[in-house]
Amino acid sequence: MRRQNAGLGVFVSLCALGCSSQPGESDKPPSDQCQDYESAYCAKAVDCAASTDRADFGETCDFSFRVYLPCKEVTFVATGTQPCLDAIDAIQCSSVPASSFPTTPIACQELFGID
């Protein structure tokens, strides 16, 4: 019985490590990392917009990315995406001028490319 409990404990420990770990941002394909950036940036823009402007900000942001950075075409990431996502998360809406989009963090600039 003791041997079975030890085996079960090892199995549960391994499953906890393996089952709970999700792929990190850098493990994702470049197009998915780009999509994560777009989603995070547009969500922050909408959060910082006046309540009456949120729908327009969301549509404008999504449209701009489809035109200027089509994520499905992105083939490489220059550096890690996680610092960019962290920088977006750190944007304080109080520092975003009314009726404006947040300034793109430096960690996000020139991050994605198309071969």
C-alpha cells in the first residue's frame, strides 16, 4: 500500500507540473503573439476611452490593426512580446489624453515583421 501511495504522489506531482503549465508567450507562433498584442492594446484603448466613445475606439483600433499590422501575415517577432504586454498593462488611463489612444509603449515598437 505504501508503494502505491508513493507512486500516486509522484503521478499527481508530475501532472500538476505538466497539466498546469501553459505555453509562454514566446512559445506561440508570431501571428498569435501579434494578435495578443493587438487584443491587449485595443482593450487598453477601450478601457481608457470615455464610456460614450468605447465602441468607436474598439472598432477604430481593430480596423487600424487589420490595415497596418495584419497579424495573420506576421512571420517573426524581433524580441519577446511579454515585455510589450506588460508595458500595455502598466499604462495608466489617467495619463492618456481625452479622446486619444494610448501611446504605444517602446517595448512594442518595431516588434513584429513580415518576411
